Amino acid sequence: MIKQFWYTMCSVFLLSCGGGNKGGDTIEDVLVATPVLSEPSNQFICLNHENIDFSWSQSTGAQNYLLEVATDKQFLEKVSSISAITQTNKTVSLNKATTYYWRVKAIGNDSESEYSSIFQFYTQGDAVINHLPKTPSIISPENGDEIFSTSVSLEWESTDEDSSDVLVFDVYLGTEVANLELISENQTSKTHLVNVTLGTSYYWRIAAKDNHGGVALGSMSNFNVQ
């Protein structure tokens, strides 16, 4: 009985170890790393709408890449979808005076990565015949302010030398300088109420846009919620 039990346990152990290693090798072989976007950087203003250079990081396991550009963050309105890109860059011509979003996916032999994060950028309009909006200035909270509430009213000021222009604003907020989220788009009000978390530092900035495609990005500001 002791010998039989010992042989049985050895057989189970060997089968378990052999099966585990084989499965692990198969999973590891198909992993494709998600690309990291580089240029145009998030919230960038492209002065030239023609020949815009897109670039991203090289992904382990990738054979080629898919680049998508859209006019909406959900990518329902794609203006460019380029597959089988073998380099980590691509030049694309787009329309002027437009807000765009872009992302990249890496494609391997038998699998593909998740989509990268989404970057937003603007193509400038005809600044020669149109004055750009004044750079938005922060009113409240001021840079470095301490906040003792779970809701904060963001307030700013921006004007346009062209009195007939209509200004709208994009509001960006996040806990990392390099990863701000667009929380409000094309709003006309110069205030925006946000819910925040205690014990957290936040960064925010405003983009002012006129109806001729002119864009002005405000400086980054920070506040701390206690």
C-alpha cells in the first residue's frame, strides 16, 4: 500500500508540473505590449494641419501597428484608419481648425495588444485673419490652494479681441500632469463644478476655442484636497 501510494503521488506531481510549464510557455509567446503614444502629445496644438507626424513606442511582440484618428473620443467618426504600419511613426494630413483624437494598437502574429491611451490635439485655423483667444487665466482655485471640500468650482477668464467671436472651453482635470482627462468639452460657461476625493492632489487646465478654429491653452494649475 505504501509503494502504491508513493507511485501515485509521483505520477500526479510529474503530470502537474509538465502541464503547467507547457501552458505557461504558450501564454507568454502570444503577449503583445500596448504602445505608448508620443507625438502629437496630449492637448497639443498643431500649427500645420498638413503632414502631421504621429509617433509611438515600439511594442514587444508586435509585427505591425494600427493607427486610428477620429473627431470624437468614442472613435465613431474616424477620419483615418491605417493598418499594417511596420514602423513606429506615420505622417497624416488632416483638416485645419479641428479637434482630433488618436490611438494605436500593436498587432502580433497570433494576437494583438489593447488600444493605447487616447490623445487629443487641435489643428490651428487661419490665425492671419482671426485673432486667437486670450490665454485662459486661472481665477479659482489658485495654483497650490488647499481645498477642504469634496466639491470644487473651477473658475477662469478668457476673452477674444474679435468681439464677434464665440468662445467655448474644454476643461481638463486629473491626478497626473501627463494624463489629464477631458471632463467637459465646448462649454460656454467659465466655471465648472467637479467632485473630488479627500487627500488627493489635482491638476487642471483650460483650452479656449473660438468659432474660427483658434485655440489657446492655459497653463497647468494644481490644488490639494485635504
